[in-house]
Amino acid sequence: MPMEMGNVTNVQEFILEGFPAIQHLGKVLFLVHLLAYLASIVSNAVIVTITSADSRLHTPMYFFLSIFSFLECGIISAVISKLLVIFLLGKQTISLPACFIQAFVTVFLGSAVFFLIAVMSLDRYVAICKPLHYLTIMNLKTCFLLVTACFALAFPLITGLVVKVSQLPFCGPHVIPHFFCDLA
């Protein structure tokens, strides 16, 4: 028996609900979030700059810390930029491709940070438990290899998830109760 086809209009854009109860404070919230965003970006940029400029900080721990700060800038920029547009312009819609790009960037960089924290833990373990062998184990080549592994592990893990979710039909309510595109 053939199934009856109802409304099969696919969703082409989503509405990011944001903070509906305080939407009338858009300009004030824009300013507060912009200041917090700029403070976060500037502080992370200072960390990257100082660890790059000072030769005494060219150690694995500070190398990983600067990569962490760089990834943090990427995550914050992917999420907060849309929130600032919502507060300033009131434009709460986001296209389907833009939503998946934002979700991919956020989750990919978040996963890379997760793996990087594990690498940072490994670095501290080697520094504490093998102090005499630390410099030979955690050399520059090993550090680059570990950071590359963080990205190499995160990419297929997240790409598969985002591709599977993007193939789902989105025909129901197109309101996302967040200020960014969440895969859930």
C-alpha cells in the first residue's frame, strides 16, 4: 500500500532562537558580548605572540598552549560571530549550508582541542615521570607529529558525523533553541 505524502517541503534555513526572553536588550547584549569576544581573542593572541617571540618559551608545553589558544580563537569566532549578528541586526536566520559549516567548524575544533588536552597531559606525564629523557622524547618533531595527529583524528571523526546528519531530512520545526547550530 503506497504511503500518503504530506507536506515534504524541506527546510532551507533555520531560526536561531538565541535568548528570546531578553531579545529587547539586543544592543546592550551585543556590546557586552563584543567586549568579551574581543578580550578572549586578544588574550589568546597575546599568548600565541608571547610564546612565539620569547625563545625561553620554545618548549613543548608552551607550544601546545599556543596551539590551544589558536584553536580557542577559532571556536569562539565560529560561535560568537553569529551571536553578535543576532544581537546587532536581529537576523536570527541561518541557511542550511551555513549551519552545517558552523557546526562542523565548532565540533571539529572542539574535538581537536579534546585530543590536544590529552597530548598536553602526555607531555606533563613525560616531564614528571621521565625528566632526564624529556627533551629527547618531546622534541620538535614529536610535538608537530602529536599536533598533526590531533587534527588527523578529529577530521574523519567529525566529518563522518556531519555528513550523516546533513543527509537527514529536515522538514519539521526549523527553530533551533540555541544561538549557534548544534548538531543535536
